[in-house]
Amino acid sequence: MTIELTDANFDEVVLKSDKPVIVDFWAEWCGPCRMVGPIVKEIAEEYKEKVVVGKLDVDSNPGVSAKFGIRNIPTLLFFKNGEVADKQVGAVPKSNILKKLEVLF
């Protein structure tokens, strides 16, 4: 299950998590985001015991988007111990995302 992230809950859910976190920065109008969305959802289910997966709508939450310099979407940020450990910009195959995720363990 993916968690809906907002400017209000981001620090608590992402930065204070004791598990690795993937944050999917997206928007409703973004075509490539709709391609990545189902992949992110699959990963959330497959890794639910090991990883926190959240989605942040950039239009509704400009604070976090600005803080992390999100200029293009979809962007996936991979967090470990409250720090950005890796980044993926654009629509990519699931295998690319999993490679970046595996490094976090």
C-alpha cells in the first residue's frame, strides 16, 4: 500500500522512518506519472515489510517539492535514515527502480 504524503506529514513519515522510503513525486496531469504509478504500487505491495512507499502530488504540496528541488516528474527519491540516497527521474522499467531499491538494504 502506498501512503499519501503531504507537506504536513512528510517529515514524520519519510524523514523519521526506520525503514528505507521511496517517494513518488507525481501529478494528475502527468502522462509518464501514470505509467510509473502502477509499478510503484506493485513495489509497495511486494516490499511492504521492508520499505515505506509514498506518493506526493507536487501540485498540492509545493513545499516538499521545492525543498528537494523537484523540477521534473515523475521523480522517485529513495531515502535511507532520513537522507536522500538515490534518485530516478522519468518513466523507467520496474527493474531500474528495483536496482536502486536493493542498494538501500
